[in-house]
Amino acid sequence: MSAPTDDMLDLINESIKNDPRNPHLWLKKGNLLLERNQLEEAKTCFDQAIVYGPNIPKIIEAQGSYLAHIGENASALKWYDQLIEVSPEEVNGWNLKAKALEKMNELTEALKCYYQILDLKPQISSTYKKIADVFLKLNNKADAIKFYKQYTSLNPFDDYGKEQLTKLNVPIEEDYSQYLPID
């Protein structure tokens, strides 16, 4: 994706001038500035967005994602917790929180978040892969194998799970459907 043009920012600025209390415009401007790596300016926009839209999930997410982007994962967690509180049935907050926890090497806590995603939406196959990867980091090969098999059962044409199983010296099977998660 190419960096936002000055014309795009001019258009957003003009819209903000006409509607300065619109949190979505501030969010859009913040995201455009973040893409341009104008971090301080992006933060200012995200702060304005949260003032005018304190309970809007995308704005809460932007606050946390900005902090994670600059390496402030512990601070990002507070925003992700707020995102989960505002949208408890959505998996995005749980996923972002898990990623931040992984970056902080809080792997057991990250697993709890991933399990919450499975409780909410067990059909999201990437969660099985993420859980398997965390188990591998924890040197828990048995559980990593179990989740790689489940991931492979949900994604028979994606080689990632099979590659990981091969690295773990697990014979590759023709049919992984027996490992499909049961609701």
C-alpha cells in the first residue's frame, strides 16, 4: 500500500474543519499519519478521536495499536482490555491483547486470550495455529502437535501446519478431519 498523499490529508483536514467533533475523521487522519510514520501527529489525532468517541471500538483499538506500534505493549493492554469490555463478543480485542502479551513474553496469558477466541469463534483457524506456536515457544510439543493438527484439519491446503508437524518429526497424514474441533 502506498503512503497517503497530501491530497488525502488535505481532504481529511477540510472535513475536520467542517466537523471538528467527528471522531471518525480524527481516526482516519491518525491512521493516515501513522502510515506516513508521523507518530506524534498520529497520536494527537487518536487522542482527539477518543475525546469525541470514547466508546467506539475502532477508536479504542487505534489507541492500543498505536502504543503497540511504538513498542509500549503494557500500555496497549489497557486499551485492549477496554476494547474487550466494549465489545466482549468480538475476537479482535482478544487477538490484539494476545499478540501484545506474546511480545511481552507473557505466553500463558496470551494462551488464555487465544482460548477465549476459540470459545467465541472456534471456526477461526488461525487461532489454532497461534496456540500451537505459543505451545512450541513454551516447549510443550504435545499440545503444539495437537493444535497444528487441528489447524491442518481446518486448512488442508495450507502447508504451514504440515511443515511444523514435519519439523516436530510427526508423520504427515492424508486426512486430518479427525482432529476437527468439536463444538
